[in-house]
Amino acid sequence: MKHLIAPSMLAADWTKLREATDLVNTSDADWYHLDVMDGRFVPNISFGMFLIQQIKSLATKPLDVHLMIVEPEKYIERFHEAGADVITVHYEACPHLHRTIQQIKATGAKAGVALNPHTPVTVLEDVLEDIDLALLMSVNPGFGGQKFIYKTIPRIQKLKDLITVQNTKTLIEIDGGVGLQNAEKCLQAGADVLVAGSSVFKAKDPRKAIEQLKAVGKDIPRLV
């Protein structure tokens, strides 16, 4: 499968929301990535259901909603109703993770689980067959524009090994500081979805930046 590109709308110019949405619609991007932050799980507040509804009304591609919030189980149905096609919760925020995954899948959305940079990928061993997506944070969650943590690369390889052993179709998504300088290494290690914020929306030509990220990895053998 060719890797997917999911521009992070957190990095877009919110005074030009329609233009940013149209850019993704007409580009080589595959998903919209939407970071929901509550100021509790992470030290920042972003946006909620209303803004997701607005983007959904304009979008022609799936909405990949990443919940960086405590008690996500209270809001799963409402985020799906707002337009989320993929809902990802944090392992660190879910004491009853399996139940929350089943709650997401019951809405009809694809279910994802995210891990902070310090959390071992092995914690996903018992839920890999239940999830559609495993998201590895390659920065500390909460703010855009951070530098990529290169220890993420061996974490991708370890997670890919677990997926291969269990023979699941779980996608690996990388979020944080992703750009042309590290995209190839992520893909070689086994990543399937690249979230790109600043490297797209802060570029002189965002459409070209998406095109370049989508083109990375052609004819490049993976390490796993």
C-alpha cells in the first residue's frame, strides 16, 4: 500500500479555513488530521466538535481525529456525529482501553490508539487485532512546530515487527515534526501514514509540499 499523507489542520491559518480545506481537497493528501486538545491531557487547548463539523461540511476526504484529552470515552459518539471517520485515543488516557476501542468501533468509525514518545510500543500487543491504527507521537504532544524525535524510528520498527507477527492490518501513523528530512526514514521503518503540519502549511507552496511527501519512498525498500 502506498503511504498516506494527513495534513494537520492545527498548523493551518484559521482565518482562511475554507482555503485550507480546499487545498487539502484538491491536493495529493489522503486524510485531514485534526488534533483535539483539552488543556488537561496536554498543556494546550485547540478545538472541538463545532470546528470538526465545519471542516466536515467542506471536506471530500476522511477526517482523522486525534483526541489528546482525558476521559475520551465521554465524547466518542459526539465526535463521530461531528464527522470523525477515524478516532484515535491515547493509551495513557484510557484505563479501560479495550472498552474504549469497542466504543469507537460501535459508532462505525475506525479505531486508533496513540502512544506518547516515552510509552513502550509493547503495550499495544493485546489490542493490535482490535485497532485499525497505531499512532506514534514523534514529539511531545501539545504543540505544533516541534522537532522530530529520532528515537521514533526504532519504535516504528518494533511496532511493525509486532504487527507482522500478529498478521494484522493495523496502520502505523507518525505525528509530530514530520517533513522531507525524515519522511523516508519513517517509511523505511514501516510507517503507513504521515501527519504533516508545519512542513505543509508553513511551506511556500503547501500543495507542492504535500506532493513531495506523497512521492517520498517510491522504489525504496523497507527495513522490515
